[in-house]
Amino acid sequence: MASDPNIAAQPRRSRPVRVADQIKDWVVERDLKTGARLPNEAEMIAEFGVSKGTVREAMRILEAQGLVVTRTGPGGGSFVGEVTAERAKSLLANYFYFQELSIADIYQMRKVLEPELAASLAGNLSEAQLNTLLDLAARYDAPARNAEEERDQHVVSLSFHAQLAEFGDNRLLGFTVAFMARILTDLTVYRRLYEPHNEELWSRGRRSQLDLVEALRVGDAKAARDIMRGHMESAEKMMQGQEAQVLRRFMAV
């Protein structure tokens, strides 16, 4: 069968990369948990039928990914590791750093996911969790006085959304929302989207946060969803305005 010229050829993966994938499959098939001991080097060579150098390189790949932990000394060896959420977000952030994401790209996702996250939390948060959100909303109870405070207000506002993600039961939804807050924070800081001063963005954002906490407290899922959707829509417009002003300032230099 002739190959389809419209399908790009997949790059050939090196042997260590293929063996690293085989080791991952081996771990999954045996349902090994974090901390489980892996076979030693000689056993790996026999299991996968490759050279010592290939096994060592494959294990270095898995260590770099956080999937394998190696300890030396008595009781040492290689063990199943756990990729933390923060490490996973950092790896993804490195990928998207080169993708030239726009504010519209991020909010296209946020407008869909965050209202559903908010609705799922209504009536399901403890008093301590609600107070954590209120503390974040109250961190800056007045407009910024300078660019540094403006930047910090943006960062704290996004940490409010990351905290909501932490409280959710759906780990995939929570991870995705927290990751979007992470890359939006990075974009805000790197592109200086906190300049110029925007008191309306601060005022609307803080009001939405306080209203949302109240809806979560009384268990009103519909109100929580509506508040978050409205906040996403207005924040997108204002952040795009910030982005446009930064671009005009850059072009004028």
C-alpha cells in the first residue's frame, strides 16, 4: 500500500526511548505502586534483551521524567517514582512556552471548564476551605498603587482559581484548571500584561470572587456556574485589552 504523502513521517525513536516505554508498560502490567522495587540491571538486560548501555540510558530517561527513583547504599536500587502535579505542570509549561499561546486560546478552555468546576464545588466545601478562598480574595482589598502591586494582584487572583482546582474531586479537571492558571500567570508576568493599571479588572475580579464564595457556601450550583462564566467572559475581554495595549506600546518603541 502506498503511503499517504499528506501524513508526516514519524521520527524514528532511539532504542533507549523504546526500552523506557517497555519498562513503563512492564510496571503498568504488574500494577506496581509508588515505591515498588524494580529489577536490577542484570535482570533488566535479560528481561528486555538489550545491552547494559541501553538499559542505563532508558533508566536515565525515566529518572528525568520522575517515573523512576534511584537510591544508593544499603537497601538501594531503582524504585517506581511518582510524578508530582507540579512537575507535570512544569513539563507541560515548557512545551507550551514555544507554542505562542494567546489570551483567546487560554480563555477558550477556561470558559468551558471553570464554570463546571465552580458548580461542582457548590455546597461541598468546608468552612476552612471557604475561608482559604476568602483570604485570597481579601489579600488585595484596594486598587494597586504601583506596577509591582498590580502584578502581585494578578498573580494572587489566579492563585484563587488554582485553589478552587485543588478543592475539586475530579483530578483531571482540577489539574487542567490549575495548569491554565499557571500558564496565564506566566504570560501575565512575562508579557507584563499587568501594565497599564486596570482598576476595573481588579474591581470586577474581586467582586466575582466574593460572590462566588457566597454561592459555594449556600450550595447554589447554578449561581456558581453563572458567576464564574460571567467572570471568565469579562476577564477575557479586559485581558485582551491589556494584551493589545502592551503590543501597541512595544511597536511604538
